[in-house]
Amino acid sequence: MKKILGGALAPLFILALLLAACGGNPGTKVTVRADDISGQSMRPQAVAFQAGNGEWTRVWPDKNGDYTFYVPAGEKRYGVAVKCSGMMLMGAFGSGATYFLTTDESTSPLLPCFSVGPLAQVEGTANVAAVAGAAGLDVEASMGSNDSGTTNMSYDVDVAEGANRDLVLLAFNNSSTKDSSTLIAGRIFRGVNAVGVVDKDLALAAGDTVTDHNFAAFTVPAGWSGSYDVSLYTAGGVAVDHEILGDGNASGGTYHALPGTSADDIYWAEADASSGSDNRSITRARLIPGDAAGDISLAPTIDPLPSGYAPTTAVFPSFPLSHPDGDLSGYEFMTFWPYTIWTYTLSKGWIAGQTQFTVPDLTGLVGFEDAYPRKGEKYKWFASAFKASVSMQSFLEAGHLFFDIGFGLPRLPSMTIDAALTSGDFTTP
């Protein structure tokens, strides 16, 4: 019997050896994706990956245009970088993003690109005369806005191309001041097929008035100042910022909610505290589904980054991983030099006890040759240690909301995020 079993198992053992020798177990497959500031999928200009602490390798698209690679068996930590186009109108000629994570956290990461694809133009008339007390109006789109000190105007705005884009029409009770103190009405107009030049007339009804909600007072560290703000990100790509919806100090106040917002729209609410003396701040923010807008109670509680926090002064600087909280989800770094924006996201699993992060040198790879600042250029940096209320898989694979400084944060309804932030600059040596 032993001879029979041995004779039967021997070919299987040889086959296993042959499969291993021929790459039968290449490791864990990773598929890389990217989205742009309009929230739409995009194809990067270049992709590279690093297994563990190994060399960076260029990833070429397969026959379907997908970017995939394998993290070798026995290794979980990896980095992935995407080089993206930039936006000249925003002062950025190039952009890129890099994630450092583990295969336990994600094998399908979605990286944020601070860029935009083709644009369409939407034009027509905008009318808010039906709203009692209206004296001015504003049309907000994904890539621009038009305003007027009248209740009726012809408008034209740029919109990120797409089949289901939004426009927002707002009414104010002042012809010259258009902010949260004068906003009285507004509505989201959905389903715009933004291709080429599109005609779309917009008009508010008498009942399109905003609803006010409270933002509760909160405490901040001694000697620090506090502020709050609330912005809206519609499902179809329009951002209505806090200067229009509502902001104030730590004493609390109110914000405006637009009628007709849905669960797919997101209110971004945050409470901040700033040191003032050394550019450090802490924040707690929450993404609120549009149909759940109401009174808000938030207060920043995370410890700040250490006083004097700064990276090394270098072409490829090293950032300390020195936040005192041992339960972080990770770190986010954003760097800017003329004229490139690059972001780096580090997960807790990838950090695994490391005390510093050095910006990788990718310039030896095709497509990444210019991903570094030149001598004498101003290098601006932002650093954030963060804790998120969602899993790292959700954080790393969700689509993004984009902010003025270039950070792309996951668009995850009901997520709460705590962050300790600071920033600075140096002249590249």
C-alpha cells in the first residue's frame, strides 16, 4: 500500500515543483485604479509599484488597459504610485499619488489624482425671481461658477464631462454680497448630460428656501482658537463651500441646508482648533448624507503633532512618523512645488513600527522622470496623522472628495475622521 501511495503522489510532487518554478504561485494580485477631482475614473499616465522595501518597478497596462501587478508570496507590504496629468488653470502642470499599504488592507486601491479630464460647457438662463427677497444669484458647477447682482441672467459654466452631472442655483438677499449671511434659497439640478455645449435653463421656485441647522459650541486646547465649517458635495460633482453654507468660531452657530438633497449628496462638517503660533491644528470631521442634514455636534479631540514637527530639507525629504497616538489609521502627506502636486498615504499596516517615511525617488522609471523639485524651488508640504471610523479597505478603495490644497479624502457617508495637521516649506537644496 505504501508503494502504491508513493507512486501516486510522486507525480503530484513533481508537478508542484514545476508549477512553482514556472511561476504557478506569483503572489497576491493587485489592481490599481484612479479617479480625478470630478469623481470620475481615469487612466494614469504611469504606474509603478514596490514590494516590501524593494526596488520600484514600472507597471504597464495589459491588453484591457488595466494596471495589475503581483506582490510576491510571503510579502504583504507594498507601495503603488500613479502619475497623473495636471490642471493648468489650477496652477498644477502635473500631479501624482502614492499609497503604502498591505495586501490585507486592499488589493484594489483607488488613488486620487488632482487632475481633470475633458470639459463641457453648459449655458442658459438662471432665474430666482420667484424667491421672496431675492436680490442676487449664483450658478455653481463642477469647474466654475457665474454670479449676478440681479434675479435673472444668462450664464455659462465649465463642467467636467459626464452623463450625469449637477448644477446648483443659489439665491441671495443681497445684490453684492453672496455668502452664508445672505443665502436664502437654492436647489440642485441633476442629470445634465455634459458633452460639448449644453443648453440648460435654471429657475428656483418660491419653496426652494434653505433650512438652518445648529452647529454646537465646542472646546479647544488652552491658548488655541477654534472654528467650524460645513460644505456640500453633490452626487454629480458640484462643491458648495462653507463660505456660502456656513462657518464660524468655537462658540458655534448655524449652517444652511439646501432643499432636495439626497443620500448620495454629502455635507462635509468639521470642527477645528489651531495653535496659531506654530501652524499646527487638530480637526474632527464627519461626512453627513444629504438627506440626514440636521444639528451637528463635533469637537476636535486628537492629540496634535509634536511642536516643531518638520521633514528633512532634501529633494526627497523624510517625514517623522511621530504622532503620540498609537491607534492611528495612518498618515497623509501632500507636497507641492512649481508646478506639481503629489500626495502620499501611509496605512497603519504598512508603517508597522517605522519612525520615518522618506519620499521615494521614482525618477529612474519611464513616466516619472520629472517627479522631483529642482534646486532653489520652493517646496511646500502638508502633514496629517489621522484616525478614520471606517476600515482601511473602505478608506483605500472609495472614490474621493477633493479639497483646495489637493488632498483627496474618501467619499464615505457617515465616516468620521480625526486628524492632526501641520504644514511648512523650505527651499530645495
